[in-house]
Amino acid sequence: MQGYFFEMGTRNPGITYWAKASPVEPGVTGHRYFYIDQTATIYFSREDFVAPVASGSLPVLGG
């Protein structure tokens, strides 16, 4: 197994969206989970989370 598994969805089609990347095999293919929404802010966590997430509830990548 390699890489990440990607999920995406909408809350209000055409207005808000989210996308999540999770390691296929945590600790082996990756160590962080990533999340982005229509604000174009990339969030990350070392633990899995349920998307969509509330803005500000995860650290910002590069922030």
C-alpha cells in the first residue's frame, strides 16, 4: 500500500466544500491527516478526524 486516501464533499453544493487526505496505512504511508475547505486554508493533524471540521479546530499548515 502506498500514499493517501482522498475524500471530498459539499455542505451547500456550489458554495462550500471540503477535502480530506488520510494515510492509507497510518504511521507507514504517512503520519499526518490533511483538510482543506472553501477558505483555501490547509489544516493538519497527527490524529484522524471527521470531516468537515470547524474552522480553527486544527492547526494551519505553515501557520
